[in-house]
Amino acid sequence: MEIYEKKYPILSKMLKVYLNFTKLRMDRYKTTPERQFTVRNTFNYKEYIDMNHFDATDGLKLFDDFPFLTDLQESEKAALIKRFREPFLMFERIYDTLNTVGNALDNQYIMLQNGDSYHFNTLNQSQMSPEMTNVFKVVFSSWNTLLPIVRKINPDIMEAVYIFCCILLNSSYLDIPLSEAGDEIVRRGRLIILKEMKEFYNYDDVQWERIYLLRHVMLITEDSVREYKKKVVNIV
């Protein structure tokens, strides 16, 4: 870790934040890093909303002191954290699923934060209020689209935190526009994480191609969230 911190300080900072994020969640659900998943037949959407709420409130507080955010006006920082929430939670569910279940389950399964895993057919047949149905169809469809793509890329932890950084420093679709100074801070942050990722790949042209694949995953995630937001406001 010490070598990473010297060579890739920003990516390493995100890695530390994410490890603390997962520890917070493991403490809540009494799980371990070697946690086991359990296949369930009945999806409890209220429980899923509660888990997302915990991640989005307690968990996302850990990102407040991330580099570049601390240099922004408080309103700008809050706007970035707010827009980071949904795409991060969506992609992180995919990454956490694959990181935990490996090849033990196929692309038709998603794992929730507490280790409960569900087949997409089970999700689509779950009982929920009519006003929630369309929203969850978008979420399920997004998971179903992303899972095989991410599994094929098979990102390691540093590639995953690169995607987290890209999502966090994406200034598109903010509720408020950034100031000129704020926009420059975020732009500089994006350039630095790109430079660190290229260094991580040791400036290998073939490996660099993975950056485009990782950013493609981010764009699909962001598009899914925009579709999701068309269906509901303040779901969690």
C-alpha cells in the first residue's frame, strides 16, 4: 500500500476511502472480508432501500475529505457528492457482486450489501407497490446490462476505484453550475487520476485501452441513472 500511495496518491486515497466504506458496511451486517453470499428467492425491496439509505448517508460521508472536493465551495462539494450517490451505488453493487461471488454465480444474479443474492427473474417477480415497479425495472435492467460487461472486463480494485474517481469528479448533470475556480479544480483532478491510471498501466499502449473500457462502464452507469431519475424523485 505504501508504494501505491507514493506512485498513485489520489487513486490510493480513493482505495482507502472505499475500504473504510466496505468496513463500515461489514460492521453493520456482521460480515467479514471473506463473506459468503446466500441465494434468496424473495426480494425484499424495502430492505434494499434501507441498505441503500445507509450507504448513501453513513457511507458517503467518508468521501467528504477526498482530494479536490476539500478545495471547493461547500455548496459545490455538496452538489458533487449528491450526484455521485446514485451512479456510485449502482456500479458498486455490480463490482461488489463480482468481487464476492466470482464465477460461482452467472450474470443473472445480483448480490445486495448484506450478501443476499437474487436471480433477476426473482427480482422482476417480487412484490412491490405499483409506483415502485417501473423504477425497479430500470434498476434491474441496468444491473442486467452492466453485469456481463463488467465481468468481461474483470476490473481489479485499482481499476474500480478509478471508476469511482471518475464518477465523483464528473461535473455533468449537477444541480448547480460550478464556479470557474471550482470547474478548474475538478478538471485538474480528472487529469491527475487519468495520469495516475496511465502510470498504473506503466504506459503500455495495450493496457491503456482498458481506460476506455472503464470509462465506457462509467458512461453506461450514468445513462442508467438518468433513466432511473426520470421515473422517481427521492426514492431513497
